[in-house]
Amino acid sequence: MSSNTNQQGGFKKDLRKIDIWSLALGSIIGWGCFVMPGTSFLPKAGPIGSIIGLMVGAIIMCIICISYGYMIRKFPLSGGEFVYADSAFGKKHAFVCGWFIVLAYWSLIPLNSTALAMISRYILPGSPFSFGYLYTIAGWDVYMGEIILAYAFIIGLGIVNIKGIKSAGWFQTLVAVALVGSVIIAFVGVMMTKPDFSNLQPYFLEGQSSVTSIVAVMAFAPYCFVGFDCIPQAAEEYSFSHKAALGLMVGAILVGGLVYCAVVFITSVVNPWAPMLASNPDWATGEMVMQSIGYIGVVFIGIAMLCAVVASINGFYIASSRLMYSMSYADALPSKFGELSSTGTPKNGIIFMMVLALIAPWFGRQVLSWIVDMTCVGAAMGFTYTCASATIIAKRSGDTKQMWISALGIVVASIFLIITFIPGMPGFLSVPSFIILGIWAVLGFVFYLKIKDKYIDGKWKGVSVEQILYRKGEEEKANS
């Protein structure tokens, strides 16, 4: 590949530490943080069981992210898990890993955009965007007004990303800070009313042991904290040492865990939580905040939810387009996705993700949730590949301590992957999700057969993905 075939610009090293931390946190905290306390956490574990389970889950995810930090230092390249899998297992494994993670990242863009409609239904009187009823799919009513709302954010955030990583980074930081600030204000507001802490009783779900309660919420860890793995996708755009990446990931996960716990706490402390859930409120967290500090508190929770949704969309735009860029440069995807614009962004990848995201809302939120449930397999697969790759690379390099830490990460990540196939577990896939998983796997196999000669046996034959991307970096330096 000539030095100027695809490279119009070159990645700009404009991401500060606060931007990278915000990228991870904003991708970790989605709208579910403000809904799951009433729908998933408290019904399965009670308040203290949920809080302990969430924080233990966060610590477990930190064990996995140690391998990510190690691999970022070894391979400071865009592409993340795709590059790591190739470094240890070769191009076939890299393609499998990348194929499933691309879908995982993309699907969270339209899913979060449809969450905006849910937020408007919770926060705004009269659900002003629920106009222009079209049809119902899988029990979800599709309205033209809500599609327009989703379109506005999908297109708007796509444009922010096309303009350059600096603007996207600043935007992500602003939104992440507003998210945390809004949760803090709501938490302090509830605490100032001096709630009765006896409302937290029973601390664990009655009828099961405290350990079972904690484990029930721990099992949600890969779904609650997926997003920190967006950090390695932008590894070529750091304006600081790659050694700092691990600390930023750990910090984002722990702060994310505290945000989850704060929302669980304010949901369960205002009134006795068990009778509250028995009354089947539409939105338990919002109802409790309303009863405690009034509509102003609900407004701040609504702002936090909006920030969480917007930050997630922005973060996954960044992650998915960088992953596609690296796969394209290694001939695993069409070459158009390997081009950088004059602003240093993989513009074609962003536009492609935007167009696909604009199609998705027409299928309704329930269908999208089936896709996202299936893509948890991709996220867990990325965790497992990264830990396994780090184990092998550490062994080759004589880093014994890192090798054993990464080996522990393999065990944990593998469990997260396996539970998606075990009936009764929180991550167990629904029948529609299994069908979509099968379809995506078949599409990947067919696509792989089509690109195999170019990807495996073409001009990059015998050259690893990280070597390809390293050459690309040297070309950029020579052209700059």
C-alpha cells in the first residue's frame, strides 16, 4: 500500500486524560443505570446486596482491565481487541473477535437513541414525542415523533465526531461531568431530607442468602461496565503516555460503580423498598426522587439520564469507527473504512455507522434490545481474547506477574461469556437473540470466505496486524 493511498490526514493526538476518562465513564453509564435499580437490582438482591454486588463486580472488571492496560502499552494502536487477538492467535481469531465487537459497539448507538423516547415519557408531561403512531413491533409502539428525536441525536453526534476527535473529546468530557454532577445533586438532595435508613431493610432479598443476592447482581457486571474497553480503540490519539491508560480505566470503572450504587441507594431509602416495588411504579427511581425532593430532583435525574445516553452514543461512535478503521487497514473490511479525513477521523466509518443507526429505530426498541443482548457475547469475547492475549504476550516477555493476573482475567471473562448460554442466569440470551447471533455468525463466515484471499493470503501475508498498523504509523510520520 502506498504511503498516500488512504492517508489524507493522520490521527490527531488531541485526547487528554480527562477526555479518555470521560470516554470510558460515559460509555459505562447508560440509561439502564437509572432504570435497573427498580427492574433488576432490588428485586434480585435488595439494596445492600445490590450495592455490594455492584462494587465487587466493578473490582472484578478492574482485574480484566489490567490486561487491557498491559496490551495498550505493548500495542499502542487503534483496533484494541482486534490487534491483541492477532498478536497472540493470528488473523483468523482477530477477524472473529473484531466481527462480533463491531456489532456490539454499533448496536449501542441506536439503542441509546431510542432510550431518549423513554426518558421523554418519564420526564416530560404528556410524552410530547409520542405522536404520529406508526405500528407496534414486539409490543413496542413506534411513533414518528420518537424516530425524529432519535434521528436528531444520531445525526448530531455523528457530525460532532466527523469534525474531529478534539471536539468529540471536549463534548464527551462536558457531558460526563454533567452526568456525575447531576447524580451528586440528586443524591445530596435526597440525603438533606434525612430519610429513614430503616427503609433499607431487609438489606438482602428475603428468602435467599446474602451471598446469593450479591452474586445475582455481580452477574450483571459485564453489562453494567462494558464501555471501558472503548479506551484502547483510540490509543493512537492520546496526547499523553499510554502508561496512564490503566489508571484512567480503573478510575472510570470505580466511579461508574459508585454512580450505580448512589442511584440504587436513593431508590431504596426514601420509602420501604419492598412495598414500593410491590406497587409496580413505572419508574422506581424517579418516583422515589419525586416523593423526596419533588420535580426538581426528577429534572436532575433526567439530565443525568440524558447525559448518559448522549455520552454512550458519542463514545461508541468513537470506538466503532476506530475499530473498523484498523480492520480495514489490515484488509479485514473494505478499504474505504481505512481512510482518514483531513481532520484525522475515520469519516467513512462514522457515516456508515450513522446510516445503519438511522435504520434501526424503525424496528422498535424491543428488537434492538434483542440485538444488544446478543452483542454482550461480543463484549465478553473481547474481554476473554484480551486477557488470553495478554497472558501469552506476558509469558513471551517474561512478565510472570502480569501473566498470572491475565490468567485470572481469562477465568473471570470466560465465566461472563459462558453465563450468556446458561438458562436462568441474568445474561442468558432470549430465543430471538440466539437467532440473531446465529445470523450474524453466518454472515461473518460468508464475508470471511469472500475476503479471505485478500486478508489472509494477500499483500499482508505473513505480516501481523500490529506490524501492518505500525507501518501505517511510520507512513503517517513520513508524510507529516
